[in-house]
Amino acid sequence: MMNGFGLEKLGLAALRYPVFATVMLLVACVAAGIGITKLQFSGENIEILRDGSQELANYDELLSEFRDFNNDAVILMRVPNLATIDGIETFRELNFEFQLDDRVESILSIFSLVKYAGPEQGWQSALPAVYESDEQVLDSLKQLAIDIPSSQSLFSENFDSAVMVVYTKAEAIVDANVRETMWGLEELGKEFETDEISISIAGQPAIRSDLIRSIASDITYLAPIAVILCAILAFLLFKSPIAMFLCAFPSLLAIFWFLGGAGLAGTSLNFLTNILPVLLIVIIFADTLHLYLKWQSLSQKSDDTIEALRNAIEEIGPACGISSLTTGAALLSLCFSGNNGLFELGIVGAVAVLAGFIAIMVGLPVAAYWTARLGFRPKGSNTHALASVAGPAMRALRWRKIVFVAGVVLCGLGLYAHAMIDSRFRLIDYLGSASEVGQSEGYIDQTYNGTTPLFAVVDMDQSLPLDDPANENRVYETINAVTDVFPAGSFYSLADFADEIKKSGGKISADLIDQIPRALTSRFISADKEKVLVTIFSSANLSASEMQVRLSALQEALDKRNLSETVRITGYPVLSGVVAPRLMDNLRVSLLIAVALSILIISLAAASWRLGLACLVPNLLPIVMVELILYASGIPLNLSITVALTVAFGIAVDDSVHMLNQYMINRKDHDTSLAVQGALKDVTPAIFSTTLILSGGLIVMSFSSLPAMAVFSAVVIMTLVIAFLADIFQLPAYLVLMDRKKA
């Protein structure tokens, strides 16, 4: 039997003092109930990428020197023909209504664009205040595209849609208010909708609102339904409502504690920590089922049901403790990623796993004790029939060397995929296919140059006036570099305004810039006039490699013009194309750390480095095989999948620990081969049942409105299935070949 480092004593103590343990459970549940009322959700996605890098420093500089572009919501109006009086005036009125909304600070649209009419008249609207005919509207829009090329990013080429960028007030889009704000703006837009005109919202605030809605929906509905479905499958297995309750109780308890604890601690759930309830379901239900089945087995041999429960805790408790430790180690390995969001996930996840272990070791014994006192006795189930599944695995032991080599080869192929698989971080991947925000993002991305701006921050020579030829040349050279990579009309800058002034024979100056509303100038020049911004509309919906190619080309164009020291490229595409992939690379290192920690823990618990190493390939195989499947299918890694793979290693270890624990118990009285066969007969029904039940329960999560959650669940299910096959075919072969100790 494995050494559980004394963790199983918690279950024995709960069984010895059931009244005290029951009171403690009730107190914890009351506290959790209070915490749930304070639970908050976060749609933040920038902070999750924060890793202290220069890229993040450049991004922070952008937001502080110019404006917080994360506050920009994009209002999309689709209309039969914008180039008519009805079309243009509807859009003008829409602009006016949004401008008056108290949640809106400013608006950028074709109506906020300005042209310079000379020193006497100054800046005027680029579009007429009144239109006399449809032909005039069409001509003015065509002329606008010529005079101000960047305006092409604000209306479609065939005049069937237009966008305006709404800069929302910061207090209106904090996590607590963003859903209400976006709902209010949606309602405002609906006032202009007809059978032919539709209004929708995209941009960061809308994405955050949609993420929060999806996260809250998953926590409220899908996670409990997943537990209930697992319980129903357990009922079909045990034919007993009490057995069903006992198997589901620790999972429900742990999720309740987790949500309440997060509320009490003030930790908002985001699209990363949202995976923890699913993880708790998997880990806790698996260990609970192992413990319950052992209790059921021992009860058939003893008249004392409570004594049988005590013996079950003594035998299975150490394995439950080790599986929780390995999962906690896998989560804590995320702390080595150097990323704030993953550090939080690692700490919160490790605490959640600890709470889950307490739910198993205290919740199940207490519930089982009281049901036993009321006369319940675990009866036989259909699990004994599942022992036949171990037959092929036992026969495979004859070719254990071939199985050994096959495992090593498959692991090598998986590690190759682990190194070669591409990565991608797209916000649209976290929005459901039915999401209006996601659909709007996709439409704008295809119709325009993209919804996500890339920025070139140009340092001016502070010793020279703003209009000095040297400063002017620096800006225009930067624009030339941008033109080498991005299409004309996909960017705007101070040069657009300088060109307007030149048409009237004037010259750009600080005084002329000050005559333009700051809401507009903050998009192209800093308040102190020391930095100029070139805004490039791009797409964040590219793979990391595609975005890196564009960024490299842009950097080469800047280098060619000797602008590297004075121009910095930043923006969300840099974070998604450079920072996120680097983060995923760090996660791959975290996975190796998780493997090392888990094998070390198993080796210490088994008091044998041979037994620890015997678990290496069987537990690494499920992870790298999933990566191999993704790689062969052309599916890139995203942040959720990468985290899932790291966490999934901890899950994969669970069944191995129980198999190894039973093998060590059998090894006291039998040689290696017989001990392995006995462990297969004893443990296979339990791990097959848990794989079946948990896969069925996790299918519910595939209906999540968060695509990332659906993919996460699919990855976990694949991992569970491959882990089951590895544990009954690979692990026994490794044990027979590597553990030479005889009875």
C-alpha cells in the first residue's frame, strides 16, 4: 500500500467523530452560502496575459499616454444602402443618440472626421450637415474615401454597413457594470432597427460582457447538471438512490465550497478559473467512486458496515491523497509560467483541489456514516461484470516488451507534436457561434480591415518643434514602413490631419491640433505632443505564426528606415501574437515541471524510484497523444487547451495511483505478475466506471456557450479515455518489467 503521508487520517478522524465533522461541514456550507451571494465574474482578458514583459510595458504606455483603447465598443449598422439620404441620416441620428448617452464619453465615426478649411474657418466636419439628394450622399462618401483614406475603415466599400467606435466611460464597463452597460447600448440600438436595418455591438467591452454572461451561465446551470448526470449514471450502475447520493455528494460539496470561497475571498471567476468546477467534478467523482466501491466490496465480507468503511478509508485514502497531491502539483506548476492570470489559476486551483480532498475524506465518510446508522448497507452492483474488461490487458502482458516499446514510440511521436503544434489566441474562440458579439466581430473582420488596432508609437524629437521637418519625416517614414506591410486605408495618424492642412497651404502645429476635440486627438497624439500614434486596423483572429510574420515584416520595414529606436509596435495583436504564444511555451515547461513533481510524489509515496518511473510513460502518454491528435487534425493550441493539458496530467495520474496502490497491496502476498493481474481485476471496474460516468457527465459541458469550455471538456474526455487504456495496458507492462521485487 502506498504512503499517503497521513492524509487518510482526516477521513478516519471524521468517522471517529462524526458529530463534530458534521457540524464543521454545516458551518463550512453556511459560510460558502454567504460567499456565493458575493460571487463575481470577470471578462478581463488583457490582465490574464500580463507577464511583466516589455510588450506589456509598451501596451501600458500606450493606454496611459493616449487613451484606454480597451474602452472602445464598436457599433455596427447594417443597412441596405448607406449612400442614400435615408441611410446616411439614420446613421447620423444613431451617432447623435449614442453621443448623448451618459455612459459614452466620445465617438469616432464618419461624422466626427474633420477637414481643414483654412486659417479663418478652421476645422469643419468632413461631411455636409444637410444632404439634398442621394447622388450627393454617394459623391460625398466617395470623396471622403479619397480625402481621408482612413475613413475607409468606418464604412464598407459597397455602402451596406458602417461602424462607429464608442469610447465608453471607464466606470461604465468595470466588471460589475459592463453587462448592464452593454445591454443598455443594445437597447438604444434596437430603437433604430427595422426589417432592413440591424444594429449590433462588438469590441472589447462587448466581448467582456459576453464572456461574463457565458461564465455565469456555465456556473449556474451546466456544472450542476454535469454532476447530476454523473449521479444518474452512478444510479444506473448501483441501482440505489442512496448510493447515487453518496457518490455525488462530495462533488456538489466541493463545487459549493469553491464558489463560496471565491466569493468570500473576492476572487472573480474568469474564463480560465471557470474550468475549475469541471476539474473538481472529474477528480472528486473519480476518487469518491474508488472509495465507495472499496467500501461496497469490504461490506460484502463484513457484518460491520462502519468498520468496512474504516478499512476502505485506510486502503483507498492514501491513493486519494496522492492523486490530490499530484493534481495540486500540476496546478501549482502553472505558477512557474511567469504570468499573473495563470499564477492565480494555479493558486486558486490548488486550494480548490485541497477543498475537494476534504470533501472526499470528510463529506463521504460523514454521509456514509449517517446513512449506515439509518440502516443503509452498500449492496452489490453491476461493476463486477466490468472486470472482464481487464481480460485483454492481462493477455497483453505476454507481449509486455512489445507493449513497452509501443508506449515509448507513441510517447516520442506525441512529444514531437508537443514541440511542433501551432498556437493561437483569438478572443473570438471564447465567444459562442450563436453570440451576436462573435458574429459582429467576424463580420467586421471580413468586411473591414479588422476590429483590433495595432499601434506604432512614434517618439518625437523633444528638442525640436512638432512641425520641424525632422519630426515630420519620422512620422511619414513610419507610415511608409506600415504601407510596406498593410494595405492603404487601413491606418490613420497625425499625417492625415497634416495633409488636410497642407491642402489649404498651411502647416501642422500644436495650436491647430489643440483646436480639435481631445476625444479625437487622443487617438493620434499624446497630450504632451511628445508621441505620435499610427493606428493600424488589423485582425486578431490570426494564428500566432501568421501574426508574427506580419509583425516581423513591419519590424524589418522599420529597421530598414533606422526607426527601431524611436518607434514601438504595440496593441492587442502583439499580445495575442507574441505574448500569448510565449505564455503557452511557458506552459509547456510547466507541464514538464508537473510531470517531474508528480513522479517525485509517487516515488516518495511508493518508496521506490522504479515504481515512480513505471508511471512516467503511462501518464505522459494521454497528454502527448491528445496533442498528437490535435496536431494531426490541424487544431492549434489556445490558452484553454494548453491549461487543460497541464491540468489533465494531474487527472491522468489519478487512475494510475489507484492501480499502483492496489498492486502494492497485492505485492505483499504475490509475485509481481500475479500482483499486477490481481490489481487489474480489482481496479479496472472502478476506473472503467469512472471513465464512463465522468465522460458522460462532461458531455454536458460541450453545450457551454463558451467554445473554449466545450473544447476543454473534449480534451478532458479524450485524456480520460486514453488514460484508462494506458493504465490497463501500459502501466501493468511497465510494472512487471521494472519492479523486480518478489513477495
